[in-house]
Amino acid sequence: MKATPLIILIMTCWMLIYTNSDMLKYSANYQSMSSSPSSPPSSMGPQITIITGVSYNHFCPLHNLIYHMESISSDLVVKPRIIIYDIGLRKYQYNALTAYQSKGYFSELRKFNFTKYPSFWNLQLPSRGHYAWKPAIVYEVSKDYPGELLLWVDSETLISKEFLNEIPFWSDMFNGFVSPRSSGDVGLWTHPGVFQYFNDSRKKYLYENNCNGAALLFNTNKTQHLIDAWYKCALVKDCIAPRGSNRTNHRQDQSIITYLALRDNRKCNYEKSFFKIDTHKKRGCYEKVLEYEKINGNVWTPSQEDLKEISKLKYKKKVDIWTMDI
């Protein structure tokens, strides 16, 4: 049967009604759970772990992300575990995060051990390590917390309380893997060398949407094999960054997880606004940090050593905007 515009319209409306009705049932059930004083948080739903990584030049958006998560925490049915990986922070930035961790703003602060992994992962290279460290971070956490829901977010990504409360629903809806669509398609942002490496046909995937590497949800009970394959590829330069690939024709970690998801009959067809997720929120982070601190106070006070480091970095113009007024 030919898909006429009328049929497409009817099917679209049906999907919206079906999705919304399921969400209403889910939300009502979760509301009843959250209103029960006898149920401890751990019994209200599956454990959710949010993972991110940060280098010195993305500290301001990370700071904003920490404050954002704290500001919505009282509205969450289940408070997520938050793990932050240091992938190249300044010493004073690490000290600041230690202070925030001690006050309960997030759960774990880990230093990523680059020495355990291939030399082409070096973040100091112009390639930024081909972003191969991201699959490894997700893989490490998946082994530490098996069977959980893992949400990778870039430090510039902000997640709404609505999405966080609906994560179990979205996980069920999309069979354990959720990511908004990103711009362009596979043909534009995945180098042909990827398909050669996997001995697969590029034509099958050319016009499929890209997943968004800034926000990736894995239900490890259903998608650990995706994480494993993503990590395995990241260990091989010819896989994650084939010869001839660069940022004008390839998106490394994002391209690979997109291909692996498609190969597993999983697609990223919905905009980030559908999930109420915002990405690339670096602009304005400084103002938002100050706004939060005017209301809630400042947790971290830099030590004399921190101030000396900041002063030296200012002189070299290698300090982030977050500390420019210190």
C-alpha cells in the first residue's frame, strides 16, 4: 500500500496519542510512588547513574550542570548517582570539585587513567584523543554498576527533571537505548572507513539519523553489548578514527555508537526537545553560576595555592571565564 500524505498523517497522530497515553499512565504511577512516605528512594525505581567527563576548558558548563542538578533534585523521584571524570582539569578546578563532592552535589570524582589506554587517546593532541575516552568511561562505569541505567551527558548538556523522572519509561519505550537525533545523517558524518572496518555496506545506513553523543542512555540489562562493542572499537584507531577521517567528515564516538545502534535495529529519530534535553549550553554558563550563588551562596573558597595558580594562568591567558573575577 502506498504511503499517501493522509495515511502518514493518521499514523503520526496515532503514535502521538499512543505515546502520550502511555506517558500519562506512567506518570500517574510514578506520582503515586513518590507520594508514599513509607517507600525509601531506592525502592521507587531503578538506580540511575549520570556520567560526564570534563577538561579544564569545559569547567564553567560543568559547574552550571552541577548547580542545575542540585536545583532540580527535590523534584526527582529517584536521586541519581552522579559520577564526574577528570580528563584534564587544572589543580584548582579539581580542588573546587572536591569541595562540591563533600557537600553532596555529586557522588564520585574520578581521574581518568589515560596511561591504561592507547597513546592516540591523548587529549593534548589536536584530535582531542579522537574522543575514544568517552566509550571507555561509560564502559568502566557499566562494569562498576552492572544492571543499571547509565546516562552519559557532555558537560555542556542540561537534562530536565521531566526527562530524569521518565527515564524508566523511555528505556522501556526504546528497548534500553535512548539518544536524541543529531544534525545531518550517517552519510555526512560517518567516514566510509567505518563500514570497511566492520565489513558492512555503507548504502544501508546513508540516510539514517545520527544519534547525539552529548546525551546517551543505556539500560545495561538490555544494551551492555552496545557499550562493549563501542569500547572495543575505541581501542582501535582504524575503527573509531579511520585513515582520512577528521572533524569535517566524521564524529568519532558519536559516529560509532550511531552505527552500532543502527546495526542493532535501534534508531535516533526524535529531536532533543522531544526528550526535554538541551545540549551545547556553554554560552551563558558564567551568568547562571553567579545567579545560583547569589541565592544559595558559594560552596568553594579558593586556597592561597589555588589563587596563585589562577593568577599564573590569567597571565598566560589560560584560565576559564569562570574564574576571571577571582
